[in-house]
Amino acid sequence: MKLSINMAMTLDGKVVRPDGRWYGLTSSEDKTQMDVYRSQSDAVLVGKNSIINDNPIVKIRAVPNALNPRPVILVRKGTLPPDKHVFEESDHIPLIICTKTNLKEIKTSLENKAEIFALDSDDIDPKKVTGILKRKGYKNVLLEGGPKLNFSFLEADLVDRIYLTIVPYIIGKNGLAGIADRNMELPGFDKNGWTLKDNFTKGNEIFLVYEKG
């Protein structure tokens, strides 16, 4: 199974606005390219905060006759509102991976909206998540989570590819997250490099594709 991260980043390396959300900074070209990446994937992996804050639409609109990937949502605590786009507009019933702690809460609010799988732990282990997805037969998974979720999969050495869009804005505020964010560095970050496999421009944006090694 191949796992790819897809993120957009400003010229000064920020992936969120000052309010912590991401909206209004990407162009139609980036949204089209996102659909291209999704059309090459059979599952899209997102976190709870991305669903709540950004309420993404997971249907592919820019690639004719493309098969829509299945949404897979990681929920470590609490649950999700049932009226989000991912439950109303997906071609596939979403898969929710939660913990034993919040299983009951999620079943109460979302049992008719999603397939629910609880890990036998109080936290979301990225290796267990990828194990579940492999067993379900997924070959190409696109991670569209936030910086903390990206960090956890990078730390576990599970990411094979990074799609990075450079958008023409400078925010300037310090303390805003980059594509991977935690109060520690990734082990061996300066020894485990990434290879640039592709780069192209559309409009005012640069699209980069890096692969591990």
C-alpha cells in the first residue's frame, strides 16, 4: 500500500490561516489538481479536526468518470456532527476508525452514517490504521489530514509520497504550523531525504511531488 500526503503551503511555509483554518487560499487550479490526486487513490484519510473545521467535499468533480475514493476518518476523542458533507455527499459509506474510549459515543451519533472500527487502545496508532486499510485491500491512500496527523504518519515512517502545492501568499505570523507539526523533530530528519519526482506550474502556484528516498 502506498500512502501519500497532500498539502498546500504558503510562501512562508504556513499551512493554516491565523485562525487555524484553511479556506480561501487555494485556487481553482489547486482544487483541480487535488481531484487528480484523489482520482488516483482508493481511500482518502482525514482527521476529525479537518472534518469539523473545513467540512471538505470528497467527491471528484474535475476528472470525468473518476471513481471517488472512500473517506476514512480518524477520531481519537468525541464524535462528529452527522450533517457534515462527508456523510451526506460521499459515494461510499465512510469508514470511521476510533478508540475503545469513544466507540459508544460514535455509535450513538453515527451508527447509520458510517462503518465504525474501534482500535483496542485509547489512541490512534498510525501503524494499526494502515494495517486495517491494507486488510481491506486499499492500494493507494491519500492523507488529507492536518499537520499533527501528518507528523504521526511521518514519525512512523509510513509516508511514501508528498504532494505539495506552493500558494502565493505570505502570512508572516509566527507559531503557525507547517506540513508536519509537533513540539519535537522527526527522528533522522536530516538523514532520510526526499527525492523530487515531478514539478509543474498552474497559474500562480507550483506543484511539487516528492517520494521517499
